[in-house]
Amino acid sequence: MEKHILSKTSYIRGLQCSKSLFLYRFYPQKRDPVSAERQALFNRGNDIGLRARDLFPGGVDATAGLTKRFEEAPDRTRELMNDPEIPAIYEAAFRFEGILIFVDILERHGNSWRAYEVKSSLRVSHVHYNDAALQYFVLHHCGITIESFSLIHIDGYYVRRGAVNLQQLFKQVPVTEHCVKQLNEIALRIADMKTILASPQVPERPIGEHCFQPYTCDFMGQCWKPFGESSIFNLTGLSRTDAFLLYQSGIETIGDISDVSALNDMARMQVAAFKSGEAQVDKPRLREFLSGLKYPLLYFDIELFMPAVPMYDGTKPYQHLPFQFSIHRQETPGGELQHIEFIAEPGTDPRPEFLDQLLRETEGEGTLLIYDVTLEKNILLALKKIFPEKGEAIDQRIARMRDLMQPFMERTYHHPRMKGSVSLKNVLPALVPGMSYDELKVANGSQAMTLYEQMHQAADLFSATEMREALSTYGKLDTLSMARILEVLQDAVKE
């Protein structure tokens, strides 16, 4: 059986970078570990693909039950195509001259076929067009009569009313004309890629903006390894384009910068911290920030989830829905911390109970201290539209909010161990050695929202309890982290 050389994934990769294509084909073990965020996107794409099949009922999965999916699926697809009783084929596989594709949905239409590629995004991109064009190329050369080819994606304007209406949830974009026009160009691209893969040498390709477009390459650990933590590309406040200009002029590390006059305040402070090895503190500005905090302090954080398929009436795809908050309450400077939390039970719209509990636990005066306040403000403003009768109370909470990220964003405080990042996940271990998210089952917001969605399908009470405990531990660390970081900032201005 002929072994395929290119697939949809490798073809799209080859359009981005020839070196990435070669490494993916021959050295896949050198890829960077798949991040939780990326894996969540993969999982969501698979789930949406399965949901879209319901638009074409009665179909058969050409890969079901196969032990050798790549080798056996094309023959299995042909068998299904020859059965006129089968109206649609899912994961229809075709191979042409070493190129293997899987069409998400192939719908029978008389003596011809309609092909569909399903995307979990709210809009289609040029990458999706390239994906469809390659599939059409293979189908065309396999002698399949394709009446039409369409991209299916989620309609962001859909609002759930009662049961999910798949016809309204999904939107179809015809791309047949584009695919036909691309036939000759795709043939040339494939020839170039096959030449690259036939070479015994890894292609020479210097780093550049292509490393990030259309996707952040998962071989950056290989190509960017020589630059390390002191790389000019880790200088905050410097655009990627400007960083590449410095790099091309011979400046590769932050330590190579001798003239900081052209840099903004954020970048200048980072350079100073890097060269001195010590924290850079603008004490007057930091004192001003700290003086604006009023006790009792409520270190506050919200977690949300964004189901692609709306779960509740009145919601849209990917709408931000809060399901958890964590608070550490501190009555006086240096005082004990009292932890308060809320995690919504899965199954019903969490927003009414979430808001009631939040307003109850944040009554009174004192600052709500948040790390990167934008999300929390937006969540409360959205809740205000849904529950206008509680608008005054919500406005009072928003008025009490302060952003703990502010001193770091404005470079009022910068430690070299932060490596230019102002993310809480990087600031915490830099300022409070020994505290980090590394050992947690849930280590970031993407993992939290994924786990909460999984709680809706928990197989048993034990699994659901484990998931809840993981979410609780993560939320608790988020707000405890803020308290420990604030202690470091308070110490920094002491005489």
C-alpha cells in the first residue's frame, strides 16, 4: 500500500514554512509539547465536526472500526460510495500521488457529490480556503464528480431558543469557484513540497514573522533555541517587526542594547533590570498605587467558559459565561486571609446564582483587587444587561475595582526574573519563589474552562468531585498569588 507523503495538515504547514514541513515529516518527535490551549482547540474542533454530521443524517463514518486508518480508509470509502443506500460519508478518505485527505462530510447528490469541510470558528480564513482547495484538488484527480464544495462554520449571530437549531447554528460558505481556480497553483505547490521532502537536508530557513503566521509554529523550540531568555524578542513593549529589525542589524540579546533612547518606558526598565540583575522600582509611583487600595481588601478572580454550541436559552456561540469566582478577604494590612469561593453546579445556566453569590460576598466597602481587571469588568457589565435590576449593585462593585497588573504594565516595578512578561503565571514565581502553577492539574484559564465543560459529562460523582477540587485549587491559588505579590510590592517601598 502506497504511503502518503502529504496530508492537509502538512500541506498547510508547508505553505507556512518549508523547514517546518520537513521537520514534521521526518522529526515529529522534536515538536514542542502541545499546550493545553491548543489541545482544547483540537478537542473542540473534533466535537463540532461530530455535531455537524447531524446536518446530514444517515451517513457512515469511513474510518469506524479500522485498525489502519490511513491505509484502509480510502478503500473503505470507495465501498461506501458504491452503495446507493448511503446518503453521506463522514471522514471520506482519498489518496492521489502520495497526498492523503479526509473530507469531513461527503454528501451523495444523484450521480455527483457535495463536499463539506467543518470548522469550529466563527468565520472562515484564507487557511480554510487553502485546506478546501487541496481537498478539491485530490477529489478532482481521483475522478470524483464534485457538484459543490462548502466550508461549514459556526454562525456567531445565532441565539439559542429552546432546542439547538443546527440549521441556524451552522453557516455554509461555498468555495467551489475558488477551489477550481487553484488547481494549477496547488499542483506547483505540491511539486515544490515533494522536492523539499525528497532532499536529505533540512531546508535553510531563518526565523522571521512567518514563524507566527498563520499559526505559531510548534518547532520554535528547535529554531529559536539559540536565543534563550535574553533574546531581543523577549523585550516587552517592542513590536515583533521592530525586534526583527534590531535582530537583522546584529542586536540579538537585551544585553546588546547600548542606546535605549528609542525604547519606551516599559522596555527601558526591562533593559535596566536585565543588566543590573536587580528589581527596578519607581517608588513614588508605586506608593501612589498602593495608597489607592482601601481595606478590607478582596483579592478577586473570575473564571468563565465559552461553549461553542450554546447550552442555555438566550446565549450565543462562544459567549463568555462566568461559572466560578475566588476571593481572599483581608481586613487589615498584613492580616489573615479568609478564602471564599463559588463554583456553579453544571447543568443549568450559572449566571443567576453566580451573580447573587458574588454580590453577597462583596457587600460593603474596600477594594476589589484583580490581576488584569478587563475580563472581570466585562463580565459584570454583561451581567448588568441581563439583570438590570441589579445594575446599581454591579456598578458599585466595578467602581471599587483596582488592577494589580498596573504596576507591572506601567513598569513601576520590574524584576529581571519576570523576563519581560506581566502575566500572573510569570510574575508569581519571579516575585515569590516557590509559588507557581506548575504542579496543578488546572494551571490556566483555558484548562479551567475545558474542565468545567467536562463536568457536564462527568461519568460519576467521584469524577465530578475530582474536577471540582481541581478548579477550587486553581481558583484559590489565583487570589492567594495576588496577596503574596502585593506583600512584595509593599516591602519594596519601605524605607
